[in-house]
Amino acid sequence: MVMILSALKTWVSAATLVGAALAAESDVASQGDLCSKIASVKKWVAPNDVRACFQSYKLNEKIRSNIVEVVSKTLPFHTSVNYQRQAPPPFEEIHEDLPGDVERISKKKYNSEYDMHIELSRAFKRLNDGHAAWVNYCYGLYVNYLPIPLSLITDSNGQQSIRIAFEAFDVAKAEFPDQVDVWQNALPGALKGKLSSLSGAKVLEINGNDPWDAVEANVAIAGSYQAHTTRQNAYFASYQRSTTGWVYRMGDFAQQSLPLSDSVTLTVLRLNQTKSDTFTLPYRSRFGSTSVAFADTATWRQNNCVALSTTNGVDVYANTTTSRRARKHFVNEIVDDTALVNVALPPTVTPPNPLNISQSVSQFYLLDDKKTGVLALGSFSDGIAGFNGQIATLLAGLQALKAAGTTQLIVDVTNNGGGYICIAHWLHRIIAGPKETTEPQAGLYTTARAGPLARLISETIAEYKVDPDNLLLYNSLNWAYANNTSFPPNYDWVSPVVPKFINGHQDAFTQRLGSECPASSFNSTAPAHALFDPKKVAIVSNGRCASSCSLFSITMAKKEGAKTVVVGGKKGPQQYCGTVGGQSTDFATIDTDIKTTKLKNNTLSPPDLIVNAVNGITWRLGYGVWSPDEPEEWQSRPADINLPVTADISNNPVKIWERVVKVAFN
Ligand SMILES: *[C@@H]1O[C@H](CO)[C@@H](O)[C@H](O)[C@H]1NC(C)=O
Ligand SMILES: *[C@@H]1O[C@H](CO)[C@@H](O)[C@H](O)[C@H]1NC(C)=O
Ligand SMILES: *[C@@H]1O[C@H](CO)[C@@H](O)[C@H](O)[C@H]1NC(C)=O
Ligand SMILES: *[C@@H]1O[C@H](CO)[C@@H](O)[C@H](O)[C@H]1NC(C)=O
Ligand SMILES: *[C@@H]1O[C@H](CO)[C@@H](O)[C@H](O)[C@H]1NC(C)=O
Ligand SMILES: *[C@@H]1O[C@H](CO)[C@@H](O)[C@H](O)[C@H]1NC(C)=O
Ligand SMILES: *[C@@H]1O[C@H](CO)[C@@H](O)[C@H](O)[C@H]1NC(C)=O
């Protein structure tokens, strides 16, 4: 107590005072400072100690009402809210009343702010719309791990079993060198020190139950994807190409973004053994790579929980000394709060010898058959090369594969969460060549939700011409009529609205928007001919392909006849992508439009957030290819091919691609 008060004197900013005042109300006196306990241990701690720190911080009503007001007043910008009150087949298990849940959370009694955070975050996750998320960095402080990621393996008889990943020990040894001994020593009896002997073991029970019970418990809270099967797949280990290398996604069993579990008890049959083993392993929490160091409750709050300069929007014309940058390229990108770390894919399975034109998230390979080219594409947003750089790399890489004589193409988009919308159009266009489906546009028609505040913003920009430099989201210059002619300047494109009646609720959307990536938006010139026959293109993933990745996959599959392949997953139909959206954004971006149009004082406008959180939004919905008057989001997209994962190809990209060649191109 004394320490906090003396520290207070040196703190100056208004934000600091909020953090300090709130910290003083936590339960410090009775139990000692539970956050200084984990802070002193530093990197690795027990999850229950992280939870004890979080739960020692009581819910402050000022914070609750701020969060609830921001979220409630932002809800009218989310496109999926009324649709997800009851999704149609095959997504019929989804029925979330998000406004109702926010209302309930605004009144419920909670023992701590953390308990409220979990409920709000899960309410958003139950929408199963991966763009619409509530992420509070205050609680992303530690990431919870087990050293035994799981895989779903199919044997030669077609029988499926959940196994500890064959590469589990290699991954754990490389990623957790400073923690492996803790797990080695936690193993009982003859297993002690033999973590490596668990790799490949068949999992018979998780916490005394059928392992699929644990998978399904995670499906209920995983969020992000509507398809049940895709949420199952999230439980298992997989891979992805990142900007800096091939990374290993541990899966939701072995990695949790919150300190939810303290330990797990498994019954397994190890390789070459006839008797099963039962053991308990602790989860361990590692300090997050983007978390800011802290010493106690006050500094945890101050450094990680208070709004940053980027949390809220700005009036972009308020400061004449700052240079203004036009927002040119819009994104459609999933918000994944479990993707915080870069665990390396083991070198033994990392694809060797990419073509030297490869860069960052876009890697090109020539398979041994010399007929098949591979584009491994981890994202439609290249954090190193940027928009123009990725456009150029995709073109040069595919041209290099073609020059090498390949006639068929695998595009591996495993765990690709999207990125720039126009890069999805570009990739489709350069593969398929100029034709009716790609010129002038390779994308989908879209619509944005037209809530009362959205209408006011659009009307204000048009009427008062407040955005001469086109810096705002709602500026008409960014969008086009359904005939793909750009809107004129200062045109109120949101009104008149198109009324819709969705799941018993009156709703309103904008007119149909044409696509917005004309040839002039690209710095490279698209070739005059198709680089590949689209029917000889296979789009491959674990189903976890979202947003701009979905825009690319859906238009390639439904308009061009490209083959879709889902690798792994439980037997039965697998969806080849999800979380389609049309364009994603977030609260801060909407708030910038609100502030710049001077509507912040309107009663419809959300206040500034006082916490360090992001509220992701699906701002536009793409219309379907096969049912063009309905959003593509709720249409079924079963993969052409479900490729069972056998032990020899599990998480081994090259072996997976060679298997895909056999099943997709013969
Ligand atoms: C299991 O037995 C096979 C065949 O004898 C052997 O090749 C393999 O190395 C053994 N695996 C383990 C983990 O003991
Ligand atoms: C305006 O921009 C300058 C330079 O970036 C910055 O120092 C100043 O704090 C800004 N003022 C406001 C009111 O945002
Ligand atoms: C890239 O590969 C091509 C073809 O093998 C070769 O001609 C070129 O010199 C290489 N460039 C670099 C920078 O290594
Ligand atoms: C306009 O764009 C849409 C969506 O990209 C496309 O499907 C359509 O063919 C285009 N229409 C015209 C008239 O160019
Ligand atoms: C596209 O539609 C708008 C609105 O109906 C119209 O004003 C414009 O002339 C059309 N453009 C073309 C090229 O048909
Ligand atoms: C093309 O690249 C140049 C130079 O890098 C840049 O100034 C320009 O804005 C780019 N054009 C587009 C449409 O991105
Ligand atoms: C909002 O109202 C307050 C208090 O009346 C005023 O000080 C402020 O300038 C107003 N802000 C805007 C953006 O109109």
C-alpha cells in the first residue's frame, strides 16, 4: 500500500492516475500483492499464480461502464450480429444474442475484472465471426503452454486417433529450453525424464474422458470459425509460413491465451508399448512477447491495461503539423488472440530450397516431379515487403514457376488469416488471366451495415466536405457502385439504406458495392495470359483460411473451378475456408471517422476506451457467388478433397504437397 502511494506522486499523466487509483482498490492489503509474486519470478510461472494476480483486481464500475458503453455503441457497425442470432445449416449450432449478452454483462456481479473479461471475450467468440473480437491486452500478459501438442492421425486402415505430435519433443526442446526440465521432472515413476518417449503416443483419455470430449469443450469456446470441424482443427498442431520463417502452431490444447488450465492428466499408449501410461503434466505460463514488464499490481495495470495512443481514433485534421497519409489499401483480416508467438517448425520438416524470388510470407517451391509448383502463402499482408512488394513477389514467383515448366500449382494457405483485399484479387487475376470473372474485378460484391451513426458519418462527410484528403473510411471515394464505377466525391453512399429483416430483427445495409481494386491500384502490370489453368490449381489448408484468404479461395473455387483440399480433420465434410466477411476494421478506425466528422458528442457515439483493448469489427459482407443475393458468409463450402493425415506426412509440408499432387491432379 505504502509503495503504491509513494509511487503515485511521481506519476503525471491523466491515464496514469486512472491506473493508479484503480490499483489502489485491489485486494492488496489482505493477501499481499499477488501480482508482484509473479513479477518477481519473471519469465515462467504457474498459471494459477497468473490467475490469482488477475483475480485480485476487483471489477471497477467505471471500467465496466466504459467497456460496456463502447462495445454497445459499436455493435451497430458489426455486420453479423443479427445473422448470428441463428445461423443457417450447416452452421445451425451458432445462435448468439450479442446485444443481449452485453446487456447481461453490464449488470452481472463479478468477483474480478478478469471474470468479466472472460465473459465478454467469449460472448464475441460465440459469434464465431473471427473479425469481431474483444481482445484486452491486460490479460494477454502470459501465454499458457504444454510441451505435448496433439495431432489427429489416420492409419493405413483409415482409423483415426488423437496422438501426441510426432515432432512434439523436437518442438518443445527447441522452443522451451529453459522449461523442459520442469516438465521432465513432473513425469511420474519410470516416465520421469522421458518426455521424448511421449512423442507419437496414442491418447486414450484426457482428464479421464474420451479425448474428443476435450476437443469438443474447446470447440465451444474457440470462436473465429463458424464450421464445427474448423474449430476442431484448431485444437491440433499445424504450421504456417510467417514473415521470418516456417512457424509451428501449437494448437489450442498445448497453447492457451489465458491461464485457463493448471494441468492435464493423460492416459496414453506410447509407441511400441503394450501397456498404457497415465500421467499429469502442468501447464506453464510464459511472459508474452509483447507484454510490458511490471513489478506489481500498480505497474501491471499501468504498463499493460491502460489505453494507448492507438486505442482510440483521432480527428485527422486537428493537427496541422502531422503529415497525413491516405489510407489506400483496405484489409480483411482475422483477429487471432492465440497467435502471439513464433514457435519454429522443426528443421527436419521445413521445406528446403525455396526459389530465390521467395520473400517473407510468399514462398515458392518446385516439386521433384518438375510439373508442380507450390506457392506457400502465409498471409495476404506482407509485413516486410508491403503491399507493392508482395504484389511484385507474387507475380515474379508464379512466373518463375511457369518458366521452370510447371503446369500445375498448389497454393498452401494453411492458417492464412487474410490481409489486403486487393492482393486476393490480384493473385486470382494473375493466375486465371484476363476474363469475365477477373476483369475489371476478381472479387465479390459487398455491403456495409447502415446503422444510424454510420448514416450520420456518411451524411456529414458528404454534406460538409470534411474529408478533402480522403483519409476516412466512410469517404465515398473509397467505394464503387455495383457497376464498378467509383462513387463521386462527397456522395452520401450509405443512404438510402436497404432494409433487411434478419432472424426476426429489422436491420439495414447499404446499397450493393462494386469492387474497388482497379488495375490502377497496382504497381505491377498483370500478364495478358493466365499463368496456370485454374482447374490445375489446388488450394490447400487445414480449413483455417480466413478473410482475404477466403475471398481468394472462394472466387478461385466457385468461379474458376480450382480444387480445394483440406488436410486432416475428423472424417466427414470439411469446410475449405471461413470467416469470409468482406472487410474488417476496428473500433479505433470507426472512432477516427466519428471524431473527424465532429460527431463524438452525439449520444449515438461511443466514448473513448480507457483500457488497452481492441474491438475487431466485420465492417462489410461479401455477397455469394452461387447465391448472389445472400452473404457468402453463411453458404456452405465443403472441400473437394479431404486428405487424411498419416504419420509420415503429419506437419511435413513437402510430403503433404506430394500427396496432394496424387489426389488432386490425377
Ligand atoms: C518402434 O518400433 C519400430 C520397429 O521396431 C522402430 O523402428 C521404432 O524406432 C520404434 N519406435 C520407438 C519410439 O521406440
Ligand atoms: C501534433 O503533432 C505534433 C508532431 O507530431 C505533436 O508533437 C503534437 O503533440 C500533436 N498535437 C496534438 C494536439 O495532437
Ligand atoms: C536466382 O535464381 C536464378 C535462377 O536459378 C539465378 O539466375 C539468379 O542469379 C538467382 N538470383 C540470386 C539473387 O540468387
Ligand atoms: C463489378 O464487380 C463485381 C465484383 O467484383 C464483378 O463480379 C462484376 O462482374 C463487375 N461488374 C461489372 C459490370 O463490371
Ligand atoms: C454506374 O452506375 C451509376 C449509378 O447508377 C451511373 O451513374 C453510372 O453512369 C454507371 N456507370 C457506368 C459506366 O455504367
Ligand atoms: C507505386 O510505387 C511508387 C514508388 O514505390 C509509389 O510512390 C506509388 O504510390 C505506388 N503506387 C501504388 C498505386 O501503390
Ligand atoms: C463535446 O462537448 C464538450 C463539452 O460540451 C466540448 O468541450 C467539446 O469541445 C465537444 N467536442 C466536440 C468534438 O464537439
